[in-house]
Amino acid sequence: MSSLFEEVQTQPNADIPVRRVTINVNGEDRSANIEPRLLLADLLRQGLKLTGTHKGCDTTSCGACTVLFDGRPIKSCTMLAVQADGHEVQTVEGLATPSELHPIQEGFKQEHGLQCGFCTPGMMLAAKALLERNPNPTEDDVRWGLSGNLCRCTGYQNIVKAVLWAADKMRAESI
Amino acid sequence: MYPSRFKYESPKSVEEAIALLDAAKGDAKILAGGQSLVPMLKLRFAFPEQLVDINNIPGLNHITFDADGTLHIGALVRHEQLEFSKEIAAKQPTIAAAAPLVADPIVRTRGTFVGSVCHADPQGDWAATMIALGGHLVVQGPKGKRTIEMKDFVLGPYANALNYNEIAIEAVIPAPKGVARGGYLKLERRVGDFATASVAVALDMDGNRVLRAGMALAGVGGKTIDANEEASYLVGKDLTEANINQVADLVAAKAEPKTDHRGSSEYKRQIVRTFVKRILLAQSTQKAA
């Protein structure tokens, strides 16, 4: 014993249910032992240290924790991590390559689509899902498509512009 | 916020799920879309010992129309599947109108129609829609399947008629006589808020003549308001302005709105009257002068 106090490992509590999960996060399989009550947002943030996924309201209202689950947007504070076992999750960290921003990220930069930035990761992933379904949206389509995401800074004006900017760029690139 | 500790099971068949529910003797909850259950777990309004996740059960994800027009919606059909279904848009206008108004676009990717009906929230859009359409649920338990009419399904706020060992496996909307018409309108202060008032209208029509009329209200009472009796005033009649005004008054009188921060009871009743008129006028081939 090297000090006056040393904590010792007690027997693991057999009453605590533990599950092994493997989740494909941003293209890479990640495995962990988790309690089933762990929320996906906390697996990403605290477990995998992918803190780009933000937790705002924690009550399924604000959309800051939005990630793509098998390509569709979900609020990761309202899904159990254990439910993502065997599925694909994309977070904001998976948008850019080391050398290039995603057109949606570029749009937010060009059009000043953020101020404090807290809602931005969720906004960008909701926008990605929106543009995949509707590559040529109207302003109204964008406002409707982002209506599950709250922003307290911008009044949404520049966020909408940023998504429309990205839509133009992505259409031009796909020609 | 964290749910209290629970055991988690993810069965691969309905039978396996029922066996788990049966063994838990009422201490288990079914997890489908989770968009109401997970928030309730986090707030610890719900603290089941076990969750039975039905998301990995195949065969529950169908939106199908029988040859006669009967519509089946499986237990895992998400709101957005109804929102984007071309077949629903063409054949079932009440559901097509309600789908884009459920919660917000991100919740709609995950939450399910049948789960929302089972949740029995007095503000729920789908319970009102199901009542107006005269739908029923097919539920399966250890002794096999049975059918529960929607009007008998909701027992009160957050209480339904399922036994602890039963699963609602699909919702069924009967085939329309004539042409299915209808609509759904909801007033909310912002996207995702609880409804100030909602009106579901389902009509079966032959030209401008009403063959069947169903209506239900959400947000204007302690439970979903069944206004089918009032709506039946229209049966056998044409959708004229006089008939529309009359039924709108009858249905508005059936509402039980309470004054709160979303508006006064008079205001909410007037919204119901206006919404009934708006939906019916849009269906009428005989436009108001």
C-alpha cells in the first residue's frame, strides 16, 4: 500500500444490467458495455467524447442533440444508446473531411448562420437530412424542415439562408 | 436527466414480446418510437422494471390498403412514413392532413402512429383521427388476437384498454363508402407545442352528398372528444353552407375547453367552430357564395 488510503474493487453489482453494443459512429464501429438506460446523446458526449452533439433542453424540444440515425434525423436525448446497437449514427464530427468543410458547414460560414453556435450541430444535421430528401427546397420548405430545431440567437434568418446556400452548392456539385 | 434503472429486452417476434410482458406481470412497458415514453422515463413519471423494445420485430412496418380500401397501419409505422406516403395522400385525406402536424419533423422520424394512439394523450392527434375515422386496433396477447374499437380503447388520460400482456400490432381504418374526404386542422402556438385546439373530420361522400361523417376534437377537454354523433347530422345531406354552419355549431357545443394560458374557453370553442367550417367548406363542391 503506497498511501494511507486505497480504494479497492468491490464485487460488481449483479443487479445492474449491462449490455455490449456496437454502433457505427461516423463510419467506424465503436463497442462499449453500457447500462440500457444510457441515452444516445450521453454515449456520444461522455462515452465517445464526441462533444459536437449538444444537449440543450433534454426534453425533446430544442433539437440541439440531433444526429442522423441510419440517415434520418433523431433527437439523441430521446433514444436509448442500446437501441443504436448495430445501427449507423452520424454526428457533426462526421460532416467535414480533414481538408474540406461539408457544403452545409460552408453555407453556415458564408451566410453567418450562427452566433453562439449551440444549436448549429443539430441544425446542420437536420438540414442534411432535409436536403437529401429535397435537394431543391424553397425558403418555406427549409423553415418547415428545421422547425424541430430551436435557435435563440439568430432569428433563423441566416440559418435559412445558409441552408439555401448549401442547397445551391450541392446541386451545382452534383451536375 | 436519467431514467431509473430497468432491464432491457429486444425480442425478435411478437410472441416472444408477449411472453416477456406476461412474465413481467405489469411491470414492463413496450418501447416503440419512444418519443413519449423516453421523456416520461427521464422525468420518472414512468419507472417500469423492464422495457420490451419492439423495434427489432419484423412485419410491423406496413402501410397497406386492401382491395376494398381498408387501411392497415403496423405498430412500427413512423409518423413521417404517413406524411410522405403517396398512397396515403391519394386515398386517406384525414391522415394525410394530420401527419405533417404531429410534433416536429425530427420527432416524426421516430415516433409511431400506433404508439401515439396507445399513449392516449388527450392532446394526441392520432387518437382524434382514429375516432373520426371509426378505426379499431388489432391487439395480440397470450390467447391470440382481438379487436378493440377506438371509441372503447381510450379509458382516460394516458390509460388504454390493453391488458399488461397485450401488444397493439396494427391500427385498421375501415374502407370508405364512396369517396374518402376530410381534413385535420390544429392550432398550436409553435411547432411541437400541445394543441390549443385540433379538429379531425372524416367524410365518406358521393358527389356532394355525405354518406358517413366522423369528427373528433383534441386539446379541448380532459380527453379526446368523440363528436361522431354530432357529425352524423350531415349523413344523407349535401354539404351546403347551412348544413355546414349547423354541424359546426353542434360540434363546437360538444367541446369542453378550459381557460388557460393558451386561450379562453370561448376562444377555443370558436376555433373548433371555425376549423369544422373550414375543413367542410374545402370538401364541398358547392362553394359558398
